[in-house]
Amino acid sequence: MRLRVAALLVVAGLPGAHAFAQSAAQPLAGLPNPYEAPLPQWGALPDGRAWGSTAGIEVGPRGEIWAIERCGANSCDGSALPAVHRLDLSSGKPAKSIGGGLFAFPHGLHVDRNGNVWVTDAASSKDATKGQQVVKLSPDGRVLMTLGTAGAPGGGPDHFQEPCDVITASNGDIFVADGHGGMRADAPADYVTRIVKFSKDGTFIKAWGKLGSGPGEFKNPHALALDSQGRLFVADRGNSRIQIFDRDGKFLAQWTQFGRPSGLFIDRNDRLFAIDADSSAANNTAGWRKGIWIGSAKDGTVTGFVPGHQTSDPAGAAGEGVVTDAAGNLYAAENTLRGITKYAVHR
């Protein structure tokens, strides 16, 4: 088996990590795939309707799987269909569907320790009454909190610019990845792209980051995850890297060996899953393929790779969200092929 070394840039002495000399990552070859063949279109929606595009899938405190979808299309603007679904693990069918009429473009999904469901709404509705917000829902769909100003993009403590993802820490602090359009070629230099931190009651604490490629800068912070030490992992998709911070925003490291990540998941054993829906010869180092990279959140070692779906695109296709259940099975939220793909773990 031949391996090509992936780069790992460590800036602040991340414990257990190894520094390599390369300035850019090269993909590892010959990595094992610990999963069975994919099961696309796993599960079904209410009334048998088709899945819309999705970027969000999450596991709840009792092992339940939640997913969002964009109302049978790539937008929920003008639709009253529920966009958030709790899936039965045995059948894949929704055990609960919530969020009807609340969102314009549901994008990021998080389920907190109490089972509450958080959704980022990453676009404004045509009538500017929805979108550009983070919405916290109870498991039965009651709105418990909103952050941001409906339909009004911007910066500062009370507005978001296409918020991508949200996550809560063990003490209740809320982190929002803001700035989906940061990787667009026409994004202005002052485009708002950042991480925003709030207290558990929604009080603004701080924000950090700007458009760019340096440490603590972003070109589309697309997804968030927290490891067992409370470090914040950011999928900085437009820069083809993961950036790691402490919870006060101190930059710790950047990892480029997990592809061009759209989604992140870290399990209770600090195993890191990074799904790459975006790599191509035009936007990443030659040789990168779409799929799911598996490794250690402790030291950045890459240990496995799940190939993307075979399509007419030589790079294949892969989803934007990823999660595992208690049995170790893997689930991907598909933005292009749509629906949920299940990967059963090898036994």
C-alpha cells in the first residue's frame, strides 16, 4: 500500500499533533474504507414526497438522527412543508417532522444536549420575512429562540450574512459559522465571514474572522464541530482546510489533510469525519476526490476514506453533512443527489 503524506500545519502546539514540512496537502492513497456499499435514498419523507437538497444531518442525545431538507427542492421559500425530520433508524422514515413555514433556505443543523433542534437559515425569503437567522426549536417544533434579524443580511451582533452552521458547547455557549458566500469569486473584500459567539440566552459575546486565507480568516466557514476538549473545529471550505480554535477564538491549528470539507462530525471517541462535496482539479490540489475522510481529532491522523458516488464527474459526488449512529453506521446528507445515504459499518 502506497501512502502520500498529507500536510498538517500546527501553529500553537496542538497536543499530540505532528508537523510536516509541506505547505499544501496531498491526498493519501490506499486508505481503508470501513463501510459497506452505500445505500442512497435511505428512508422516505411524509406522504412519499421527494427529498429536497440538504446540507444538515445530526445525532441527538438519545441517539436519534435528525435531518433537514429544502421542501422537495433547493429552497423552502413560499413552502409550508416541514423541513426538519427525526428519522427512525430501523425504517428511515420520519418519526417526527417539524419546522413547516419557518425557513427560506435551511442549511445547518444542530441538536443540543436537551434534544432541542437548531437550524441556520442561510438566505432571505423574497418577502424578507424569513432567513438570515438561527432558529432554536423544541423537539416538537415550538420556536424557543431566534438569533439575527429576519430577512436582513449584515454584520454586527444582530445580523448574519448567510449563516452556515450552529453548535452549542457544554456550558450552553452558542457558536455560529457565518458567511456562506465567502468563497464566491465576486465576494467583496468586506463580505462578512466569521465565527460568532453568544451566551446560552442569546447574548452576543464576540465575533472573530474576516474574508481571507490567513490564520483565523475564512472563505466560507461551512460547518462546526467540538471535540472532547472543547476545541472548535471549523470547516473552512473555500480554503480547503479545517481550522481549530479554543472557545475564546484563539487560533490553534489548521489541517489540510481532510480535503475540502463541507461537513464535520466528531464522535465521543474523538474520531473525526469530514465530508468533501466540493473538491475538483479546479479548486483543490490535484488528486483530491469527493468523499468522506476519517481520522483523529486528537492528532489529525487520517485513517480511512469513503469514496463518493460514481457520476459522470471524474471527482464523483458526495454530500454536505455527515454523522454516525451509536452502532457506528454512517449517514450523509446529499445536496446534489438529494436524500440521505446510509453506509453500514463492516462487521
